[in-house]
Amino acid sequence: MDNFLSYEAIETIGALAGILTTLAFAPQVIKSFRSKSVSDISLGMYSALCTGILLWICYGALIGSRPLMAANGITLLLAGSVLYLRLRYAPEKKHK
């Protein structure tokens, strides 16, 4: 089955998707870093997200997609930063 889009158009779509999904984490990182208020950040969600992003990087390496690895590498840094801030500033409360 032939693609109706050129290779360049497909790569542009992939690049835009990578840029937008990566930049989506920047406001949360900045807000969390400035306010040090992370109690509403879900530890489970960010743990699963970072694991999934790491798997996307592995997948990108396996198929030889540098843009996929680069976008997810930056996303992992940003999402990992939020996870780190969550662990540092809002540790889980121990049940009594």
C-alpha cells in the first residue's frame, strides 16, 4: 500500500508530534520547580509515564529512529524532573 504523503511530510508530522508532546511537560516542570508544590502530582502516573517513555526510547533504538529517541529522551528528562520533584518535595505519607 502506497502512502499518499511524501516521506518529508511524514517526517514533519512526526517531528511536530515530538516537539508538541515534549513541550507539553515544560509548564508543569517550571510550575513545580518554582512552587515546590507537588502534592497533587500522581506518583503512580509519573512513574508509569517515565517507564513508558523509556520503552519508547528503546523502541526507537531498535528501529533506528533518531527523532523518536531524541524527542522521548527530552520528554523523559522533563517528566523525570517532575517525578524527582514529587519524590523530593512530597514524599508518601506513612499510614499509622
